[in-house]
Amino acid sequence: MASMALKSFTGLRQSTQDPHFVTQTLPRQQKFRVSASKTSPKLTNRNLRVAVIGGGPAGGAAAETLAKNGVETFLIERKLDNCKPCGGAIPLCMVGEFDLPLDIIDRKVTKMKMISPSNVAVDIGQTLKPHEYIGMVRREVLDAYLRERAEKKGANVINGLFMKMDMPMRFEQPYVLHYTEYDGKKGGVGEKRTLEVDAVIGADGANSRVAKSINAGDYDYAIAFQERVKIPDEKMVYYENLAEMYVGDDVSPDFYGWVFPKCDHVAVGTGTVTHKGDIKKFQLATRNRAKDKILGGKIIRVEAHPIPEHPRPRRLSGRVALVGDAAGYVTKCSGEGIYFAAKSGRMCAEAIVEGSENGTRMIDEGDLRKYLEKWDKTYWPTYKVLDVLQKVFYRSNPAREAFVEMCADEYVQKMTFDSYLYKKVVPGNPLEDLKLAVNTIGSLVRANALRREMDKLSL
């Protein structure tokens, strides 16, 4: 059977006199008039239908929100055992906000070591309160949990590979999705199918095909490379509640290397935007920096994946919106994306639920634009602050030395952890901010003076 038979689209086929009909035919990208949802047509004999492409944190969170609020939801994911290579750190606020069970969290990190190019280590975590921690998760565990929860709320989870979609020529027409479904009966070949929906959420990662379908534009991206290393039990004790971050030209010219603890192993990785071809060299340097602590370890998995560096030029077109990595929601400096993926998926779905009045009305671009406006207002300051930090402190080894020295300051640690754990740019104390500025300048001056002395010795 070449296509999936669905209920008829009663309520979509309207005359061209409909006040929502606005378009002339455009070859790839449709423009719709923005209008209030209260004037959108009521759907009869069915609910709003939305497809979520991608089953990571963004897709899982979006599908759950839609399904439990009256929207007929289809989640399409090819790799249901996906193990995306990321550090796997989640902030404390995500645990409560997304009602995550504690048994999917491998480790509760309460201590961190920031290690400079010259191997000066600074201990971080002294300002954490007894109940505060950074959660470490495996993506295959977290992603599966969020998908399964969405399915229990009524989402139709499809093991399939999204290929492309046909754009509607008029407002009242559906989006036609083309995908290959895998049910285990046809081996690895799969069956080609189609699906008609009213709206689409693209949660399909950095190489998003949904983004390509709406001409969303390109962005710079980093390559993240990670090895999962099973180390001896006695060495694993060291990483019980501790994570390490390494900075330096050797481990990455524009990012950092990491050793993060998981359930019974550590994840050792690095990333770069500017020197992608050298990623294996940087990974070897990261492993060498940590070699005494992971000695005797066995590599049990090797992973690599692109990570966006900034939002796409376009994140919305008609009734199609991008979320998570597909939209480019990864922070500079820290490279964090899990929380922002799940949050953007939920916010986008909430805008659809509100605009459709719990799935009873058609939506339009104006409803989805509310999601973007809310997102930018809430998180734009966070992205800008971290962008500035990366440009200042990741540009050279002297700057990285200054950065690590600065991290020893208790005030810096408190501001950093409070902002990270609760996802807000925390207002500082003016006097402490002034002292911090003076100390930062002093650190940069000292680091450059040290570099000049080392240069003299090497001549």
C-alpha cells in the first residue's frame, strides 16, 4: 500500500472566497496572511492534525504537549535507539519542569574541574546548595522516555524516515509528507508512505530536511566527537559526581574538551567549528589530557554529530516551524542544547494548542509566530551573553588561562551556576560586577605577560 489512508479532511476544503485564502502559487515557500486564531475556521468531524518530524527532546516534548491537548499528533523518527553524541548535561530546572524521573539520570554532578591550557585545574561547585546538581543523562534513555510518554498521551509514533513534503498551493490545503516507514517486516528497505497534515514541527536536528523544505537557510555548525570509555571501577569512583572541562588549542581552537560521567562509563569528547578536519586530533589530545584518570579504559562507542552555532535565518514559514537543533538553538561557549530543544518543542506546541483552541480550529502563521516572539524574548539575552563570553575567552590560550583563573572566583561560580541551573540571566551585584571586571582585566594582562615570557625563553 503506497500511502496511509486517513480520515477525510472535512473542514479544510473551502471555497476560494474564504477570507483566509491568500496565496498565489509559489514554487517552494508559501506566504500566508497573519490573522487571529479566533477568525480561523472551525474544524468539523476531526481535530487539527500536526506532524512532528524528529524524536529527540524537541520532538518528544512537542508531541506530548500536542497529543494531550486535543491535537491529532504524528511523530516520525527513524532511529528509535538514537544515541546522539553530546555531553548529556541537563540543568536542574529541566528535571522539575519536564517531570523527569530520577532513574533516567545517570549521575548528579555537584563538582566540576575547569582545566586550563597549562593544566591548571580550578574546582567549581562550592556555591551549589545541597539540593542542586547538574544531571547527566544518556540521550538514548532520555529521548526514548519522552517519546514513550508522548505515545501514552495519544501521539502516533512512526518509525520512519522523513524524505520531503509537498507544500499547499492554497491556505485550506494540507501539507503532504513523504516518508519511508520501517516496521521490521521488510528488512532495511521499508515502505514508502504519505501523510496529510495541517501543520508541521521540524525537530529533525542540524541536518533538518524540514528546514530545507521551507528554505530556512544555512548556519555555521560545530562537529562534536565523543568516545564512550568504560574505565575500571576504582577509577570510576573519581568521576562519581564530578565532570571535567579542558580548554586549550590542543583540545579545540574554539570550544572545549570534556569528560562527563555516565552510568558505568565516561563520555570523552570535544568539538570545533573552525577546524572540523582536525577533530580526531583534538579528540586524541583530550584523551591524553585525561589519560591518568581514564588509564585502562576501553572505548565502547564512538559518535560524531553536527551541532548548530546560531539560529537559522528563517525558523517559520506558513504552518511549518522549526525547534531544537533544526532551529539552531544551541548556546555558544557551553554548547548546551538539550534543555533548549525540549523547551522550544513545548513552546511551539503550546502556541499551536492555544491558536487551535485545543485542536478544534485551523491555525495560521500568526499562531506559530507567537512561539518565536516568546522564545526570542525569553532566551535571546542568554544566547548573547554566552556568545560574547566565547568570543572573549576562547580566542587564544592566554585568554583561556584568564578564563580558568576567573572561574575560581566564588561570585563568578554563583552567577554561572544560578544562570545555568535555572535558565535565567541572573542580575548581578554592581560592586561585585565592578570587582569582577577589574579582576578579569588583571587575569588577561597576567596571561599575556606569561605568554611573552614563554616566547622569550623559546627563542
